Amino acid sequence: MQNKNQHWITRSYLAGWIDPNTPSEQEGYVWVFTKDGNAVKRKAPKNIFCEPDFYTRRANDGSRDLTLEAALCKIEDAFIRLRRNK
């Protein structure tokens, strides 16, 4: 399903926190700590800070309205280009 998992912290922001020592054969990861600091694990940015249909609205007929998700995607894309070029 298109745009099912929607990030409430953008993947583009999380990309700045990818461990620079990630082996080349692995997908980039960030370190995730529990609130109490007792546990730590590595997770790919695509797998954290997301919820199914977080920005999706349901129409009266039950269909998914991705208008807000699409608008946020455009903002995120513009931010990525700006950061890359500056």
C-alpha cells in the first residue's frame, strides 16, 4: 500500500544521524536508546519514528486521502535539495 508507514520525524533528518562507521555492506543505521538507557540497538531510519497512516485521512467512502502526506513529502524533498546544495 502506497505511503502506509509515515514518519513523524522525517527520514531526511534521521539521515544526518546515521553512524559513519556503518560497514559498506550494511544499510545505514542510527543508535536507539531506551528512556532509561539500559538498552541500545541499531535501527535503520526507515524503521523508526513512523506510524501506519499517521497523516492519512479517511474519506466518507473509506478511501485513503494522502493530501497531507503528499504536501509534507514536497517540503521534505525541498529541504533535502536545499541542504545538499548549501
